[in-house]
Amino acid sequence: MTYEVLSLAPSFFDGFANSGIVSRAINGGIVKLNMHNIRDYAYDKHRQVDDYSFGGGPGMVMKPDPLYEVLKDVMIQGESAPVIYFTPQGRLLNQDIVKRYTEKQRIILLCGQFKEIDQRIRDTLVTDEISIGDYVLSGGEIPAMAFIDAVTRLLDGALGDIDSALTDSHQNKLLGSPHYTRPAVYKGKEVPKVLLSGNHQEIEKWRQRQSIKLTKERRPDLYHGNQ
């Protein structure tokens, strides 16, 4: 899997690419993370990437020409790839979307800043628009990192045990069940006895009941969507 990340702040990804699961996946040859600075494609003497919005109003808009040039350049560097733009107007990222993107060999991730990017780029070159929640961030870098992490951990070899990812919250459209580790008694609180029983069938039933209970209480939208 190759991630082509287009950003005005590529250094934002330095720590992300050098720690945790993504770092191990890069070092293991499972993924590549190629960074592209959008400002390098602003060819006027001031390297300007934003301008005022036609029609007035507060906030600046990312200019279409640097975005077009960087996208054109990245697109011809490898095989065909979807172009994802991260925006509060996009569809909400969920595990189903993440799983579908694991099937791609190359993904282009466009990180906007300012008020928005020019709509003409969205209309002509962007193939998917994604949001990570009903709130606004200062740029698309954090959503891009969330997307990369979510997709990477489902790729073969990224985790020590892929079953860990396959039993996570949202993988089966339910929240995950509670988990415990040693000691069996901590500050007077005991681990549920079923988890110490060695009866894997009963343990699985307990975990399923807990998942349903948590989902019903905390995410009734998910719970009713499963009915």
C-alpha cells in the first residue's frame, strides 16, 4: 500500500511516520508514505497557495492551480489511485469505509487548510470526501493520519496478530467488550469469573453480551442499525 499525502505541512507527519504501527509497517515494507508539499507547486513569486473567496466573506480559499499541479504530478507517478479530500462536508469515516480502502494499492490523500479548497478541484479531481467527526480542525493532516492508521492496521503483517484488529470495536458493527489483565484482583475489584474459567465458548458468549450491552447504552444508533 502506498499513501501519497499532499499537504502544506508535511513535517506534521514526521513523528507519526516514525512511531507505532505505521512506523513498523513502513520499515517492514508493508506501506510507503510519500509526502508532497503543495506549496512547491505554487509557481508565482510569492508561492501563494490561498486567496480571498469570490463573493466575499471571512476566511481564505486554497487556490486551484497549485492543487491541480500537485495532483497531476502525483497521479502520473504511479498506478491509478483514488483521491480522498478530508473535509467536514465529507461522509463520516467508519470501519466499512476503512476495510474497503485496504483493497487499494495506492491512495492519494489531499489535506486542505484555510476555509476550503477551490470547488473546481473537488468537482474534477477528488473521488471521495471524508470527515472524521462533526467538528472542524485547522487542516486535513490529523484526519489523514487517522485514516492511514486505521487502514494500515488491517493490512497483513502490520499487527503482530491480525485477530486483534478483527475483534476491535466497529469491526462487527458493535463496540468491543471490556478487557482485563493481571492481577485478577486489583484494589478490591475482581475480574469477571467467566474470563478465568478457561471455557472459551462461555467467554465468547459473555463478550458478545457485553458488546451488545455497551453498544445499546453508548451508541444506540449502531445498536438499532444492527436490528
